[in-house]
Amino acid sequence: MRARHLAIVGLALVAAVGAIAGKVMKGDEVAAREERPAITKSFGQKIDLVTTPIPLNSKDPSVKSVGKLDYLAGWTLKAEHWQFGGYSTLLIDPSPRGAFRFRSLSDKGLWLEAFFDPSNEAAPFTDPAIIWQRPRPDVMALSDKTADSESVVRAPLGYLVGYEGLHRIEYISEPGGTSWWPDRMKKLDFSGVSDNGGLEAVAWMQDRTRLLAFIENGLDTEGRLRAFLIGPTETERLYFRPPLNYSPTDAATMPNGDILVLMRRFNQMDGIGAKLVRIRAATIRPGATMEGEELATFVPPLAVDNMEGLDIGTDEAGNTIVYMISDDNLNFLQRTILLVFRLRED
């Protein structure tokens, strides 16, 4: 995350020049950012979350689809709380309270939680709060890069969280709860992986006994990224050939075992973009080179930013609903956007 921060800031500056012409941060605002205190380690900090509906296409609001995705809703998310932002993960779960439970874990190890009703365009969130995720005791004394979470999947009695910087997957009992390092996760080979090239995308296989985990960067001579099939007793290697200049940032498992992978492009040369691709379950096997079927591509003027979080669900008719969130890198020139789509099946 930090290694690519300068490039991201540069791209954001170029993209935002026209939009922010004449808009300059006041001196006291700059000072406030420079004097920010350490991460607040209290639990359940309620925040005021401001949501603004956005069209799929900023130049033509009548556009309601991209590729095989039909646009249902989307918002920019903002909060005055200085710890808000940096969301690289996304979980949308049914809630006994009605609608859904929204959870996202940030690059700084902070959960954003809320009740979420995507049908309420004007006010989709209620009771939003930020919760600090306690690190394991053996990493607590290390630098803040140990909190750089990039992927979250549901697990029995908790969650599995993939981190970069100090590359690992931890088991977490609940947001803000205790965490530990399962033995099977200690067998992953991260040799040659840069600090910011870790486990950005992780998803269960259909059998729910193995995880499919993608390394973000580090192409080999055949244009492939390293991936892992993590089983109860062994970890096996396979590969993923991404679209040119795109990197995997999150993944989710469909009911039939296919894997949806969210891809991000964010550099000064090629600009900002995102893709959603589908990997067929039959192609996921040890030693294989996986290639995704493109479902949608996002480039401006479509709603897009540094897209890093993905989850899926189903509606009452059995359609696949796709949720995406962007990571603003805690950069005031970027946006946190949340997008909701329905996948059109052939």
C-alpha cells in the first residue's frame, strides 16, 4: 500500500485538477491533518456517515449497465472522522434487524460497521461505527504496516483476514475481537513478494475446505501472478494471468463454485480503471494457469476509483448481486464509493 502511495497521489492530482480548480485546503485544515493523533484504540466509535447517490455514468445518467452488470445503486461515502477511509474489504450479510449488515476493514485495522439497506437510496446506512481491530500480541509492538488488511472472508465462528506488509492470514473471532495465526497459514511461500504485493484477494473454494488466494503483483516471465490453494493439510501453487496492467484486489465465490475477481488499474501511465472477471471453477486446480472471463470494465466517466473490496449475494429471484467499494488511501483527492449491481447470466 505505501509503496504505491506516491503513484496513487500523483494520479489523483492529475485526475482531480479540473474538478478541484479553485478549491484549496485552508491552512488550519492542513495543520489538523499534520497533527493527527495515533490510531484511537477504543471500541464502537459512532460516526456521522454522509452518503450521496451517484450515477453509473457521470456524463450520461441514463446509462444503467456496464458489460454484464446492471446498475442498481451507488454512493460516495464521507465522514468527518479522521480515521474514516482506506477500505479494501467488503462483507454484506443478512441481518436479523432487517436489510443487511455492512462490514469493511480498512488499511489501518479499523472496521466500519453499519446496517445497510440498498433500497433506501437517500439513507442506506444506520448506526455506523468504527471499531479498532486488536492485533495479535506478537505483532502488536511492530510497525503500523502490520495492520494493513487487504482481504476478509467469512469463516466458522469468525473471519479470516489477509494482510500485506507482514504477509499473513489471521483468524479473527469478531470485529474488534482476538486474533491468531492458524498453522496452515504459516506454510505460505511469500519469498520475493514485495511489502505491498500481498494477499489482496482471497475466497473460499466451493467445498469450503480450501482457500484460493491471489498475490497482487510480481508477474513471472509468462505474465502470471502467483496464487495458492490453501487446504487443511497442504498448500498448492497455481497461477493467474491478469489483464494487462490490472491487479487482483478482491475475490468472491459464486454458488456454483466460480470465482469473481475484482481487478484494479491505478497508475499515471494508463489512468484509473477496474475490471470484474469470472474464473470458472473447473479451471481452478493445482499447477493450472487461470484466466478470467471479463464481465465488466470500468473507466471514466463510469463511477470508478481505487476499487479494492468485493462481495456478492443473491436477491429473492436468485440473481447474483455484486457489491464493490473503493479504497481512498485516506487521500482527500480520492473517493470512497460503494456500488451495487445485478449480474446478468447468459
